[in-house]
Amino acid sequence: MITSLLGSTFGLMISVFALLSLPLNVIAVMHLLGWSWFGALIAVLFFSCVPLIGQLGFLVLAVMGAYYVWDANFDWHKAAYPSTKTFNISALSEAELERFKSEVVRPGFEQACKAEALKTVGFDGKLPARAASQCECFATNFAAKLTRADMVAFEKDGRYPDDLQQRVGSEVRRLCLNSP
């Protein structure tokens, strides 16, 4: 029975798929989660040990990995690491712009402010609570005051308009002067 199955085209396809299922699973996990190959391999091996759900997931991930490889013209590197998609700020809707400001711009400003404050007033890698709260206040208010035009100018030139400091700076300083 085994020789007749292996002798058929269908049987050979199943054999090849079974042989490639582990690498295809690893490619699918790398594509979906951005993990390294080693981390993805360990995760796939542990996941496949889960009864029923693990085996079904293993099969689904193998099919997904096969699709990613086929979609990338059989280049495993492109399949595992999809290219980064880009966008223009001017093309975002108002809701998307607000989400971008709250999820990307505000945390970026806060992180930059805290990194700079850590250099000037930090001690043993720690930041005073007042400096941290002022950075949070600055980031929240500055991101809220940014306009689409300001962000488009930054996208084009790599810097914000010259009048931004005058327009927004004094108001943000006033709002954050007495932050706890």
C-alpha cells in the first residue's frame, strides 16, 4: 500500500508536503510574527505537541507557509520577511491620523524626551518622577497640537515648520509647567 501511494502523483505530493511542513511552518511564523528562525522553530515544535489544536494549527501554518513561499516566487527570505509597506500622511483619513498621532507620534516624543532627560537629570539609569511626568505631558499635548500640515512638512523635509515652536511651544509649556 505504501509503495502504491508513493508511486502515485498524489502520494508524492503528500510526501513532499510532509517533508517540507516544518520549514513551511517556520516560514509562516517568521512572516506573521517577525521572529528569528530559531525562535520560530522552537515555537512551532512546542505548538505541534499540543493535542488536536496543535496538529491542526501545524497543518494550517504549513499551508500558509506554502502560500507565502509561492507568493514570494519561491524566495524563502522574501516569504519569511515581507517587505515593509509605506504610507503618506496626507493620504490618511482623520481617524487614521489621530490614531497615528496617539500610537506613534506621542510615544516617540515621550521616548525621545525621556532619553534626553535621562542624560541631563538621570541618576543610575533612573529618571526623576517629575521629569518623567513632564515628558508625558509634553508628548501628549505636543502630539495633540500637531496639524496634518506640520506632519506633511516633516515627512517631506525631515523637520517641522519653523513657526511650530512659536505656535505650539508656549502653550505646551504653559500646560505642562505645573504637571505633577
